[in-house]
Amino acid sequence: AKGYKGKNRHIEFNGLEELLYREWARYGAFYKYQPIDLIRKYFGEKIGLYFAWLGLYTEFLIPSSVVGIIVFLYGCITMESDIPSKEMCDQEKAFTMCPLCDKSCDYWNLSTACATARASHLFDNPATVFFSIFMALWATMFLEQWKRLQMRLGYFWDLTGLEEEEEHPRPEYETKVRQKKLKNETNKKDNIDEKLTWRDRMPGYLVNVASILFMITLTFSAVFGVTVYRITTAAALSISKNESTRSNVRVTVTATAVIINLVVILILDEIYGAVAKWLTEMEVPKTEKTFEERLILKAFLLKFVNSYAPIFYVAFFKGRFVGRPGSYVYVFDGYRMEECAPGGCLMELCIQLSIIMLGKQLIQNNLFEIGIPYLKMLFRKLKDERTEKKESDSNHSRHPQQWDLDYMLEPFTGLTPEYMEMIIQFGFVTLFVASFPLAPVFALLNNVIEVRLDAKKFVSELRRPDTVREKDIGIWYNILSGIGKFSVIINAFVISVTSDFIPRLVYQYAYSQNGTMHGFINHTLSYFNVSHLKPGTQPDNSQFEQEVVFCRYKDYREPPWSPNQYEFSKQYWSVLSARLAFVILFQNLVMFLSALVDWMIPDIPKDISEQIKKEKSMLVDFFLKEEHEKLKLIESFIMRDKHRNKGETKGEAIPSQYYRYGAMVVT
Amino acid sequence: AKGYKGKNRHIEFNGLEELLYREWARYGAFYKYQPIDLIRKYFGEKIGLYFAWLGLYTEFLIPSSVVGIIVFLYGCITMESDIPSKEMCDQEKAFTMCPLCDKSCDYWNLSTACATARASHLFDNPATVFFSIFMALWATMFLEQWKRLQMRLGYFWDLTGLEEEEEHPRPEYETKVRQKKLKNETNKKDNIDEKLTWRDRMPGYLVNVASILFMITLTFSAVFGVTVYRITTAAALSISKNESTRSNVRVTVTATAVIINLVVILILDEIYGAVAKWLTEMEVPKTEKTFEERLILKAFLLKFVNSYAPIFYVAFFKGRFVGRPGSYVYVFDGYRMEECAPGGCLMELCIQLSIIMLGKQLIQNNLFEIGIPYLKMLFRKLKDERTEKKESDSNHSRHPQQWDLDYMLEPFTGLTPEYMEMIIQFGFVTLFVASFPLAPVFALLNNVIEVRLDAKKFVSELRRPDTVREKDIGIWYNILSGIGKFSVIINAFVISVTSDFIPRLVYQYAYSQNGTMHGFINHTLSYFNVSHLKPGTQPDNSQFEQEVVFCRYKDYREPPWSPNQYEFSKQYWSVLSARLAFVILFQNLVMFLSALVDWMIPDIPKDISEQIKKEKSMLVDFFLKEEHEKLKLIESFIMRDKHRNKGETKGEAIPSQYYRYGAMVVT
């Protein structure tokens, strides 16, 4: 059994397979267009459509990557001239901030957060607003182009007339129906309806809903758990005696927490895949097609929530329930809710996004996709070797046949995981693009590898799948279009609520003395009278250089000397109004533009629609001609018969109905 | 020519026409379903689809009318218990309001506006929020059901396979192409391309865009003109010496202004119809179909803006640029911008809507549709009579023939006006339904008459139109769906910005001492120190019973004793935030629900899709059988021929290609 070693290399390719391998399934071919027609010929339409879709998506990522890089570079270039971060770094002792935790934390100078503030300008600048509008239109354009490409492929692959075949019920469904029938017979009931009603399905549905709710709760608990970990660890580390530990609290905590998040996501992802399958089997869908659709929907829902819950938390909830100095919000006993870094939550969102996206791509897509099949193969090989040794010492010298080699390969388990991976990535590229303009770049890099990796897997690591004819990518299109729509409102909220874009605008046009951003930092910080700190929460033996009377915190609240001290100030409400107005404006503008793009690009390419029209009329002509010739022939036979049989009383009877063909030809 | 009198009665119906008249085209049949199949048989598919659509729309108006009436009744019943209007009416001398105009107006008690406040509760209550969500879903449901009905009709009328026919260019287009060709030939240019490029079309497009912009500006100027009329007349009337004139200023001005608006709308509507046609001809579209589509789009755009501009003005702009006491906004010289009545702008919006909607329906649809054709006929009859008298005294006694009578009828000018009328009505029913829940009721009443009126017109007053096969209602569907989407955001803004719904909620949950609405009126009124009135704007010889130090006005501004006197107060911004948050919530909720409804109702009814599938397989079977029989026949002929010709060296040559039919049958 030594022939197995380096098996992938030694497979005896047949011609098509070899061509595919050479032209497509290796990294060296990354710059080439995919040979879609060959793929379709070898794997069938369904897999052909997947690779065509993946190719178009990857192609579309190129312009968005370019624009994303330009937006990022714009951030780099304008970083130096950004007045707020400059003010924050320059005016070293201007702002004495309130302590970040009770007792053990001291007052601190805002200028120490100078670096984060500068870094956050990279992602928090006006160009990202433009970029998220661009990406929303990009998503619409991509979907439109896909519709057109699908039409074109459908035409060339002769799928336009493909009807959904008569769908056979799944065996599981038939078993259930038979069981019901038997039960009804024993109960001596008359009504023998041979299908499952909603009464039969009710328990399955209930289990489904309950399980999905439970799973979503589980995801949220995981996110909450990580938050608690972050809060407690931060508190624990900040009372540490070690100076260097204390100074790196934020970095340590953030990094470890994100990694925990990532691990949780990866584990739950696997579990959810299995759960979705189990739940769908519980539902007993009638046909294979509905089974697949429901499985996909459930798996998507669970995996989507799983992948994005921590990101949503950072984007929209973190740092919003902190309370204020003197009246903090506590979880459990004495742990303050966590705040965002002084540069704003956007920076943290960006870190979270990039780590989860990159980690997921690297670990799940590449490591899992290459590693686990390899391990499985190794395991099977070992098992086989052991059994083989016992069995057959006689034909020891026989060279393994091609079918043995092919059987050694992994079985094909469907395209769902491939699509799912890409759809979740599409979510990263569109949903939070306002906070992470480099997402398309990473997606592009991943996909260039992914295409070839998948190709290699399909060509040389999996058993050749049964070819399936399929007209379109089915429910995945709906999911993509749903994500595209959802991304508009999410981006609107990220820009208006998470980033500092709106407060800056409001300051510049409503509060600034001279229309510049000078004084913005001062404007966003409220005053707090340190004597109002609750007893027991003041910093223990403060070593801050000055005597502190007022400390500052980031919020729009009334100062201590106002009659309504520490209430939300008028600025708070006016900024909030501006934020919400921006959401409405952004959402409706982008939706309108998307509708316009959708309306302007016809779903069927013009050449294809003309071609189809032409072919239809040609087909009709051809049929008429063919028919005409046949009838003429029959007519000629009849005429000749008549001629010959003249005088004869009895010939072979020609069914009278055929005379009408002759009549038709004559008229 | 006496036979012409009472012509409509005396028309000799052929059988179908008589049946249609009896079963459909009279008011007595209003409760019956329309005999759609008969209509289609007599008028063709295009007109059949119109009446099917109109029927479905009218049917759908029934539930919405019922819900609308319930919502209205809810307003009536809760009117007594509405605390704010009660407070306004009961506390007679609690609120001294600032004068409504300079000099000639006096201070006044808010309790005098008690009646309007109570009336506005009819339309400004929480039930309207529910109703506008209901109507948004109603619109989606209606469109879905129409898609299904269209499918069903398409199936039964055998339109499913209807391909768009080869479209012939319009003669105007061909003329233009020929002109271009001639010009190119005289200029001795080589390129003879036989179509118009964008260069040839450029002037047409430019004229189009310019004209449409001009027309829209015209509409806005008309609205502005009426506003100016309202402001100046109000000012003029309020300095009148006549007591009764002065007390009825608002009613007089509003009523006359709305009537002027209505007249302007009616006149411009006719003009715009002609302009749209002229502009489309200028564009030289290639085919009849594109001509119709572009005409419809243009006419719709112009008529939509025309019908709704005054309503949009009242809903979103009126009373928002008034300024504040002491710093009013003036137009021209010394005329203050108009304010809404103390009950809020919603009441005025409701009046505006109902008068324009009812007036348009009554005058345009019924008077114009019945009256103008009648006048035209009368005019033609007179002319004909005169010419006839001169011409033919000889055959004076001859009874007019059917073709004479039919020629006497009006020519058919297309369905566009009929659709347009209904689409604009659909706009009234959906766009501002939050402010006028009775709109569906009025629409329903109108349509019950409209169906029969149109029917009568088509059967007995117009020449029988050429039947046109058409698969769907074309661009009208897109316009309907566009209105449905637009209505969501419009209703969101009407509820949040025009009505008092949000301020009430905010007061109840954020400012009220005991969670009730007591004190709401006081909360919405700001204080103004009368000594701050600009010199020359104080009331001349005030006859108000008390000495006035502070007067009140409806706005959220700081009181005179605040350091930032008369600036927008914190309440203003918090209410504004709540309003905008409501818009976001409402819009996204309704859009989500609509998408859900859209997704849950399949586009093709299940029975139809099954039927189609079945028929397709039957058709294939039939063809195969037919083919098989024919081939068998040919084969039998061939066999017989061979048999007979045995020994004969030469028979009639049978083309060899036909042998393969035989082979096909044998295998």
C-alpha cells in the first residue's frame, strides 16, 4: 500500500481533469479567469454556478478594494492635520480626566490617549461616509450583475427552459406519512389524507423555534460572558502591583477578549451547523429542495448571529450604559460597566472586526478546509491499512486501481459550507464597512486563495460529485440581497452613532466660534466636581501632580454649577437629533440610489434577450418546415397509393385522420 | 336626423354588448362582480386587465374603509376624554396667547380655539399610527394579490406564453432616421447608421429636462402664490372694521385658498397632460411601447407633483418658518409667515386633503368624464347636422345605419387617463392616510361609481377600441409599488412631525409629574415678555381684559428669564430626537413587515403553477404521441413500398432522411 503516499500527485487524471488542474486548480493560475465552461462540463451546473458566482464576487472586490485603500490612505494623509487629535496631543495638561475605575484608578491626562486618538482618525473621517454609500451601491450593482451573468450562463448552458422537476418526497417524509396512516388505521379513523398537516408538524416547529431561541440566547450569553471577563480582568489587573501590567491593561484585556470571542465563534459555528441539520430533519420537509432551503435559512440565521453578535455589541452597546461619574452603573458587585477607549468605540470596533474577520478566514476557511480533510484522510488511511493487512496478504503486490484511489477521497458534502463562508464574508464587507474600509482588501486576498483552494479540493481531494442541473443559486440570492438591504441601516447607525462624524459636524457649524474644529475636545468633555464622588470610590492615595477640583469625562451633561447638574445638556439632545436626522437622510438617499441602479440595469442582458427572441422564432420556423416536409411526404405516399390502388377495391387501410395532414398541407 | 336623439338608449346592441350592458355597465349592477371574461372577450386583454385591476383595487378598499371608519369612530368616542383638549376648553383664562398679527391683532385666550382642538383629536390620536401601519401592509398585500390575479388571468386567457412581438418603429422615428440619412448623404459622410444616437436625441432630452423642471417650478410657484394670497388676505381682512368678517378670517381664507388650489390643480392637470405628450413626441422614442411608457412616466411625474404639492406644503412646511414673537419672519413687506391653527397643522392638512381629493374626484372624474364628452358630442352633432342638411336632402328619410351611429361615438383614446386617475387616488389613499383615515371610504364610494361609469363609457359612448393583447399592466405596476414605498416614509413624517403624537408621548413619559397628560398644553407653550415686542408691532389699543406681562406661544423655547432667552430649549431638542427616532423605527418596522408579507405570499398561485406544470407535461406527452404516430405511418408506407418494389429496379425516390424517422420509431 505504498502507492498511497503522495496520492494527490499520482492520481491518473483523465483529460478534462488534467486540464482543469492545469488551468484552474492551482495557485499559479490565480490571475487567470476561471474556465467556467470546463468546470460546468466536469462538475455540472450547480457547482459551475457557484464558481461563476465566486469569480464575479472576487472580481467585484477589486474596485472596492482599490477605493477602500484610497479611503484608508486619505485617513493616513489627513491624520497630521486633524485638529482634534492635535489638540489632544499638544495641550498636555489641559484636560484632567476622571478615574477609569473606582479606588485603584487615578486621575489622568487626556494627552496620554493621544496615540489612540490619532489612530482612530484613520477610520473615523468623512471619507468613510462616502465609502459606505459607495459600498451600498456596490452591493446593489453586484447583485444586478450577478442576475445578468446568471441569465447569460443559463442561456449558454441551456438552462432557460429548465423546469423544476417533479419533486419526489424525501424517504423520511414518506415514512412519517406511513406511520400516520398506520396510526389512523389502528384508531379506526376514516380520514386517510396522505400528507402531513400543520397538526403533525406542530411539535417539530415548536422544537425548532425553541431551539433557535435557545441558541441565540446562548450566543448572547457568550458575548455577555466575554464582557464580564473583560470587566473583571480589567479590574483585577488594575489593582496589580506590577507597573507594566497596569499600564497595558487595555491592550491585554482587549486582545485576550477578542481571541476568546473568536474561539467561541469557531466552536459555536460547528455546533450550530449540526444543530441546524438536526432541526431541519425534525421538521420533516417534503422534498429535498425545501429541506435544503430550510437548512440553509436556519444555519444562516444561527451563524450570522454568532459571527456578528460581538461586533454589534461593540458597535452599538459598549460604553452606552456606563452612567456618569458619581453615579456609575454597576454589574454584579462593584464592577463598573466598561467604557470605550478615549478615541471612541470605532477604533475598538475596527480591531474587533479585523481580528474576527481575519481569524475566521485564516482558521476556519484555510486551516479547517485544508487541515481537517487531511487529518480525516490520514485517519481513514490508517484504518484501511490495518484492515487491509489482515485481509489480503495474497494480492499484496497489486497496484491500487483508480477506483480504489477515488474511493479513498473525501465524499462531497454539498456546497452549503462554501456558500455560507462567502456570505458571512460578504456581511463583513458590507455591514460594517463604515468602520473598516480595508475589509474588501482582506476579502479579496482571501478569495484569490479561496477560489484555487476550493478548486483544488474539488478536483483532487473530493470524490467527483454527481452533477446537478440548477437554474440559479436559489435562496442564497435572497440572503445576499437581504444583507445588502440590512447593511444600509447598519452603516447609517455606525456612522451616526458609533463614529464622531456627527458631533464634529454639529460642533463646526453650530458651536464653534470661528467655524474651525478648534475647541472640539473641550466641547465633548463634561465637568465633574470630584467632591461629588460617592464615598469609597475616590482614588486611593492619588499621586496626580495637581490638586483636582473638577475632573472631565466624555459626555454631554450639565456642569456641576448648573441648576440641573449632571443632567443631559441641550447639546446632548441637539447632537442626538443630528445623529438621527443623518440616519434618516442616509438610509433614504442610499435606498433611493440603489433602487435607481436596480431600475437602470436591465435584468436580462440585451444581447441575450435578443438572441433568445431570435432563436424562438427560428425554432418555430424550423418546426413548421419540418412538419410541412413530413406532411408533404405523407401526402405523396397517399397520392401514390391512390394512384396505384386505382381500380383495386381493397388496399391497406390508411387511418382517415392522416388525411387531414394532407389537407393541411394543401391549404 | 331625429334618430340621433337619445342615441345611447337606441343603439342596437349585438348579443355580447347587450349582455355586458345588462350585467356590468349600469349603476344597478354595482354590487355584482364584474364579468371580466366577457369584458376581455369584447374589448381585448388590455382593457380586461384594467377592469380586473380596478375591481381588485375597489375590493381591497372595502376592508381599509371599514378599518378607516373604526379609526375615525375611535377618534369620535375618545374626543370627550382627551385631556389636552379638555384642559384647553375648561381652563378658560389660563393661557393668554401672543397676537396672531402685528398691530391690528389683540392678545387672545387659548380657550377660544377649543373647538378646533377637539376636532383635531378626531384625526390626531394613537389609532392613526396603527392605521398607517395597516395601510402600508395593505398596499403591499394589494400589490401581491394583483400579481397573483394577473398570473391567474394570464393563465386562463392564455397569455403565459405571450412573447413581446417584434416591435415596429414608429413612423415618426423612421422619418427622423430618414432625415438623418439624407443629411448625411448631402454632407457626403460615409457612416450610414440607421438609428438615432444620443447625439441626435440630445436636444430632445434637454428640452424635456428643462420643460419638466419649468413645469415643476410652475407648480411650486402656484403653491407659493396661494400662500401669499392667504397671508395678504388674512392681513387685509383682520384690519377690517366689520366684526363678523374679522372673526371668520381663518375659515374664509382657508376655504377660498383651498378652492383656488383645486382650480389651479385642475387647470394645470389638463395642461400637463398635453405637455407630457408634446415632450414625448419631441423625444422620438423608437417603438409604440417605449412611447407609451415614457409618456406615462412624464405625465405621472407632472400630475403627481401638481396634485400633491399644496398638500406637502401644509404637511411639512406650513407654520415652520414663522419665527417667534419679537422676531417674526416676514415675507415681502410686513407680512408675517402664516401659522397653523392652534389645533396643529394636522387639522388643516386633513381639510386640504379632503377638499382636494373629493373635488378632484367629483369635478375631474365625474363632471369632466361625463360632461365634456357630452358637450363634444353635442358640438359634433350640431356641426354634422349643418353639413348634412346642405348635402343630402335626398336621402333625408333614410334611417341612420349602425356604422353611422358608431361613427358618431367618441374615439377611444387609450387607458392612460383612467389609470392615471386611479393611481393619483391610490396616492391619496396611501400617502397621507395618517392624517385622513376616511380617504379609503371616499375612494371606495368614488370607485363603485367609477367602475360602472367607465363601463358605460366603454360600452356605449366610445367607439369599440381595437383589442390589444397585453400580459400585464406594465409600468403602472412599478408606479404603484413606488407610491407604496414612498408612502411609508411620508406617513412616518406625518405622524412624527405634523401630528402631536410624539410630543404627547414625550410629555407623558418624560416630563409629566404623575404620568398623565395633565399639564401638556402648558408644557407646549413658551413664555414671551410683551415688553420685548418690537416697537410698532404691539397691538394698537388692546382691549384685552387683563394687563398682559407675559403672553404665550406654541413652541419649545427658553423663557424670558433664562440667560439664553428665546433660544430653543432642551425640550425642543429632546422632542425632535424622539420625532426622528420614531421615523427611523416606523420606517424600518413597516419596511420589514412589508418584506415579510411580500415573501410569504407566493407570486404565482399554487393551483395555477401546478396546472401549468401538468399541462406542460401533457403537452410533451401529446407531441411525442403525435410524432410517434406520424413516424409509424411513414414507416408503414416505406415498408409497403419496399415490399411492392421488390424486384422493381426503380421506384419513386424517397429522400433518405425520412428513413431515420422510421429508425427512431423502431429503436
